[in-house]
Amino acid sequence: MSAPPPASTSRLDLLRFLERVQVQDLQRTRDRTAAEEHPIAAQGERRPAAPPPEWLIEHGIGTGRLPARVHTGQCWDTRTRCKPATADQARRALAEGVSACPHCRPDTALGLLD
């Protein structure tokens, strides 16, 4: 337990001491609140993610990196060698003999096959 205050301490001195302690506690609370709000505010400033491309062209391995397959943008079988493409680029690649992904069937989605 704490010792009682000296007899020379007045009630007014005790109240002023209590006020200083409470002001310090309030400042600590405000600092912690601000620290919690900072990451939340930073998340709000992020740009929304770009929508996925509608078509992808997968390129082969090697120095030439020729197109290997065409995919729809939602295909689950894409790899890191895929680049976004327009519908015209995807149609052109399929017309030039690039394989269509057997899973997402971009040739059917583009109306090249029924």
C-alpha cells in the first residue's frame, strides 16, 4: 500500500496532482488511438485492384518466347508467362495456330468454335 501524503499537502495539491495524471493518461490513450487509426487510413488510400484481363496469351520458355496457348482471363490453368491480350489479339493468335487452353476454351468463348 502507499503511504498517506504528508500533512503539509493540501487537498488542492492532491487534486492538481490527480489532474496531471489523468491528462497524461488521456494523452497516452489518444496516442494509442492514433497509432491504431494510421494503418486503417493507409489501407483506405490504396487504389483498388485492376480488374483481371479478359484474355491472356501464355508464352513459351526460351529466348524466342513464342505464344504457346490462349486463355480466358478467368482460367485457373494460367502461368506466370501469361500476358494480357485484347479479344482481337486472342483471335489472331488462335487463327495463327496458337493452341487454345483445353480447360477454359477461349476459342469457344470468342465464337471461333461452337
